[in-house]
Amino acid sequence: MSVYIENNNTISDSSNLGSVGDSIGEYTQTYNTNPLDKIVELYERLLKEEKERVKTLEKRIKELEGKA
């Protein structure tokens, strides 16, 4: 059995029973995702949303202080 790894894609012969993906002829393509990359991606997205929320709240506070 031979395995080729390129850009996080693993292509191996059809005897690989644990694979998920597209079957083409005698080869199965499996997309591997690194759990740590997913956690970092989620953290960055949450951090961005939090920064936007803080910015919106600071803007709203300034508006309310100007009206008082």
C-alpha cells in the first residue's frame, strides 16, 4: 500500500477502511484536518467577534454620554 500526502490531502488505495471522501476507481481521497488548526480558527473568529462587540458597545457608550 502506498500513501501520498500533499497539501493535507491523503490519497491511498481502497483497502484503507477508515477513509472518508470521494472514491475514484481504486483510490480513495481523504481530507485530513488538524484539530489544533480548527481550534485556532475558532479562537480567532471568536476574538474578532468580541473585538467588534466591544467596539460597538464603546461607540454606544460615547453616544449615550453625549446625550446626558
